[in-house]
Amino acid sequence: MKARTALSVSQLPGLEYALNPYSGCSHACIYCYAQDVLRMDDGREWGSFAQAKVGLPNILAKELKRKEKGMIGLGTVTDPYQVSEERSKNTRYCLEQIARKKWPVCVQTKSDLVKRDIDVLARIEGAEVGITITTLDEELASELEPGAPTPAMRLEALRELVQAGIRTWVFIGPIIPTMNDSEEGLAELLVEIANIGVGEIQYDRLRLKPVLVKRMRAHLGERMNEIERLSNDTTWFRNVSSFIDKHCEDLDIVPKKAF
Ligand code: SF4
């Protein structure tokens, strides 16, 4: 797939631009709604493809010269570290352009492949990396995100990023009722994050849309009944949220709700 543009204006808080080096995403998360955001319902199964946007680093280099400098969100729609990134290096080449022009960047990923680019990230003033970890339970993670690197691999990436002095944070989400919302699981995850030396998290609940209910029901069957019921119950998330906030306070982590 040939790239036509690189930077688009972002509506997300703290980001002026969005940059997505891949079309599609092989992480295949069962709670993903990127396919609808991208209006890519072309019959292909979501999670089965991820194509690098050809020529993107060159287009980006031109745009970085003429646009007003601002924070770039790298991977706001689909993950910038697909399996094929190892060979294509589309994301790495984009980061090199960003480093050259001294723009700030916020990378968002579920992949430990980001470790490969620590050398480039370390050269970028204002670089930060957010890694999503939905659970430490490997079995649950492989049910929720079958194509993504394991939670242990993501923790290791965090460790190396922190050691390299790069600003990091963890996104815990979506928090799905009855799946990854147990107090025990959340407490364990927060302790791991604190032990690594990450001082900031963002978290969010599952936001069900009709298309997502259909997608998740195909994977979870009747388990979706309770998930749907609790997702619409404001008390459920209020309780989860106060539990996280309280634990963060004890562990010296700054929590932010991603909404
Ligand atoms: S990593 Fe993001 S874009 Fe990729 S499948 Fe998961 S939720 Fe969707």
C-alpha cells in the first residue's frame, strides 16, 4: 500500500499529529474497533493483515520541513510495531526522520520490538513510549490479544526503556468486566509497573459499540452477556477506578483516566 500523506491532525489530548506506519494490525485483539475507525471492512479478517505504508518516511520528511512543530502520536490507530516491522523498518525510518528534525514523539505500542529503536528514541528530546498491558495473565492475554507479544515481553521492553532514560508510561486497557478487572490482577500489575520504575499510567474501561459487541460475542459467546451488563453499570467502573487510584497513590504512580 502506497502512502499518500504522513501526518494527520490529531484530536487526542496532548497530541498535535497522528502518524500510523501500518494499515491493518496483526495483534488481532478481540476488543479492537480500529477496523471501523479506518472503515476497512473489506471482507478481510481483522488481525490477518498489516501492510507497511510504502514511501511513508520520505513523505514524512517533507511534511516535517513545512508543518508547524508539534507532538506526534506514533501508532494512534494501529500498532507501529507489527511483526513485519522487523524487516520493513517503516516505523524506524519514520523515527529517524523525526529525530533528524527534532520533533517530539509519543509512541504507543503493545510490542517489545520498540526496544530495537531505543537508540533512535534516546536521541529525540521529548520522546515518550506508552506500552499497553491489559493483564499479566499470559493465558488471558493470548485470548484477548492473540497476535501480540506476551505481557512478560512488554514488561521487559519497559524495563529497557526506563534503563535508557526514556519517558515511559503504561496504558492499562481496555478494562473488561469479568476478564481483567480483578483487584488481585490489577494490584499485581501495578506493583510490577512500580518495581520497574514507571511512574505514570493511563487506564480506560471497555467502551462497547454495537459492532464491538458483535465481534467480541463471536469470540466469547455467552460470556458477553455479563460483560455487556457490567459495562453499562456505572458502579462497576467507579469501583475499579477507585481501586486503581488508591493503589497508585500507595505506589507513587500517577494515574490518568484516558477519558
Ligand atoms: S493493537 Fe490496537 S489496532 Fe492492533 S488489533 Fe489491538 S487494539 Fe486493534
